[in-house]
Amino acid sequence: MKMLKKKYQSEQGKKLPEIVIMTGDITQMDVDAIVNAANESLLGGGGVDGAIHRAGGPQILAECRKLKGCPTGEAKVTSGGNLKVKYVIHTVGPIYRGGNHNEKALLESAYRNSLKRGEEQKVKTIAFPFISAGVYGYPKKEASEIAAYTVADFLRDKEDTSIEKVYFVLFGEDNFTFFESVLDEIYGVKEVK
């Protein structure tokens, strides 16, 4: 699979976070924190969750056991274990059940609470996976819109945030295309090479 990457930066006078979308493996990111799309137990699972637990080693699992789970839409922090990151922010996105069960609000909350936990740890760089858009079945176009707008809105014009750069680390070209179209809209198709 070819790697795709695109960076967005705000124009002079407009404060928006720098956002990078890319395809790749989130466990290989060299950032301050990565976000784990976890299940409510926080004890590992499939997809991104399983990959982070495998790459991070037993320290992450031991810390997760002490956290005693995490409700959908919330986020909790552990160390990065054997990963290159200082922190793993574990968040639980909603399982998509047709869109009439508060899924949108819960997904927005998962992104917002992950950013809040990142700010509490004073992270400058944070990487997100595509939360709820895998086995949890959230429609990808809608999930990418929620992710991009929630992150941009949360960080827009915030004077006191430590977060300088947000990565969305995506699996596959189709996921990249969904995010690219939304971010082109938010940033007015201003691409920075």
C-alpha cells in the first residue's frame, strides 16, 4: 500500500490547529500521545486496540486494569509502554446502531475528551485513529466529518492549549479520501506541502 500524506495549516490571522492526514500504522508514530480506539473494558481487543496493546506491551494492559474500564465517549490515559509515545489516550467510540442512539454526540465526545486528556498531559502532538469507523460500523463519510470538525472546533481560537499538531492516521486510501474532502472544506482547500 502506498503511503498518503497531506498537511493543512491555517492562514495568517485564522487560528486552526495544524492537521496532518496520513495512511500508516499508528503504533509507529513518534508523537507525544496516540489515541486508542478502545472498548469499554480497556483490556485490549481487535483492530487498532489490539495493535496498540501488542506494540505497547504488558505495561499498558497493567495500567488499563487499574483504570477499571471507560464509558463510551470518555477517555483515560496510560503511559506509552514500549511505544515511542509518552501517553496512550484510550477512548471508547459508539457502536453505530442506525444513528438514532446518540451516536453522533458520543463520537464527538470521544474526540473532545481525548483532546482534553492530551491538554492535561501538556502534549504538543497527538495522533488519532479513525474512531468507530471499523468494526463499530460508523458510516465513514459521517465519521470523518465528525472527527475533523470536532477537532478543529475544539482547538479553534484556544489561547491556552498545548496542542500544536494533530494527526489522523488512517488505514487505506478510501479513509484518506473521506478525511481529505472534509479538511479541504474546513481549510478552504489550502494544502501545505
